[in-house]
Amino acid sequence: MEMTMHKPYVMSLAGLDPSGGAGLLADIKTFEAQRTTGLGVCTALTMQTDDEFLGVEWIPPHRIIAQATPLLEKFLVQFCKIGLVAHPDVLLEVLPALRAVRPGLQFILDPVLKASAGYTFHAALIRQWEAVLPYIYLLTPNYEEAIAMSGMPDGEQGAKKMAAHCAVLLKGGHRPDKPGWDSLYNGNGHTDFQPLSTDAFPKHGSGCVLSAAITASLAKGMHLQEACAAGKNYTLHYLQSSPALLGHHHF
């Protein structure tokens, strides 16, 4: 018997991590666990495990667009999460092309500047990121990424600066002053989300899971602040799922 219950379609543009802990595979797992239908577009082929990064092969912009276009033509996708890309210039080519196919498509960007194993992907200029931000609905940087992308001396100031262009969720995992606190900045000020528990284990790809969970929540009709809270709650359960670097998604 065919199921008729509608699940929103959600898209991920991200790198393929063979371990499944981060990137495209982690996004799809999160989307499905959040009762949405995940569509995936590969932006990079990586060679890595949960604790070692060995290399990357980038997918050029025209091939990213070619993967996404038939999906956007067929499925009603309103929210798209973006992870690892070769350079901000890739987004300047890809995002307008995708929005031309699916007008109103909203992008959630989780900027991946460096692998947790220490591999640096690129060191783009601040003005190059500034050109991308007007296309973005929500940016989810960690503390160091907010500094690198904005040129400000600390992450909070960086998030405030970038919030002039889009909403910014400053993640708390690397915050020296408020560890575990996430802060949502927009034109109306900011909202803090306190740590839900200290009983959690570090995970490979936890930032991917958070942004994907927020994207799925937005696709289900939640307002941004509500979606950020729901994403934080889902990520906590993921962090608590295993003491290993690879966690488990509960369907």
C-alpha cells in the first residue's frame, strides 16, 4: 500500500565523506531522521575517516548545477543546506542558477573552512564571503569561522557584522567565553540558546548535523528561532548517541 503522507523535500549541497559522519551522507541521514525527504548534490569527493583527512577532489560549478537542476525541476524544494565547497566564487555561480530554476529557494550555509582533522580547504578573502552573504538565509559559523569570514577580532563581533546581510547562528562549540551557547543574530538583535546538557561526546560532523537539522525544521514550517532550538536539541541527542566519533541517528 502506497504511503500518502507528505514529507517536505530538502536538498543538501555538500561533500561526500566516506565515513558518513559529516557532509552529504550525514545531511541525508539527518533529513530522513527529521521526517523530511533528503535530496543530495555532491560538491566534493573527499578521502577521509572519522579522525583523518587525506585529500579532496572538487566538483566544478557546472556539474553541481547539473546535478541539482532536474531535482529542483521535479520536486518542490524550499530550503537547501550548503556545506563544503571549493571557494565562495563557486556559490556565486551556483546559487543564482539554482534560484532561477526554483524561485524563492532559501539557502542555509554551514561554512566549512577547515576539517576537524586540521586540513585547511581554502582561505578566501573577506570581500569574497561578503559577496555571497546576500544570497544566504541563515549562516551557521563556529567562532573561528565567524572571525575568518568577517575580519573582526572575535566571533560575536563577526556574527553581528555578517547579520547585516543574513541571519547568523554563531555555534557554541568553540566559543571561549560561552562554551556550548549558540547565538542567533539578525537585524532585531540576538537570541541565546543555552547548553541543554554537559553529558555529550564530541562527534565528527556535528556542525553538519546541526545545520541539516535546522534546515529540515524550516522545511517543516518552523520559524527560524524555533528551528534553531529544534536543531540544537536534535544535535544533543546525536552527540549522546555514542562515545565514538561517529554517532547514530534515531529514525
